[in-house]
Amino acid sequence: MKQYLITGLDYTHEGALDHRMAVRPAHFEMAKKLKASGNFLLGGAILNDKEQMIGSTLVLQFEQEEELQKWMDEEPYIQQKVWEKVEVKPFKVAQV
């Protein structure tokens, strides 16, 4: 499977964190489905110096790039505009 490092940086407008928290349950439901299918390897929130969430990092894997695109088309943090910028890079998890 092809592995990807995904970094999503949140919008910074007033209320952005509240919006993130409102969308978070749907985002977690998507992550749970990815975990069950073996596509989710790890993920978590990026924090600022006040320990507030300002983005996310995920490592996902898919057989085909079309599956990655399907995830991006359905990911709540993308579709509901929590993440302002999303960067996807090929990645390889170290086998240690």
C-alpha cells in the first residue's frame, strides 16, 4: 500500500477552534472507519504554545490514489472547512 503524510492546518478566524470542535465527532467517525479498514496508521492534533488545537497530522495508507482522493472528498475537516491548508506527501513508515 502507498502511505501518505497528511498535514491539515486550521483556519485562524474567530471561532475556528469552536468550529473544529463541532466537526470533530464526524472527523473521528471517519478515522474509525479508516482504522477498521486498515487505512489509518496514526493521527493527532497539532498544538500551539497554549496547547490549543491548530491542525492535524495523519499517516494513512491506500492501495490506489483514487482511494486517497475519495477520502479527501469525504473528510469532514476538509468538506466543512476546518482545515484551511492540506498538504499530502508520500511517506514510508519505518519498520523498527
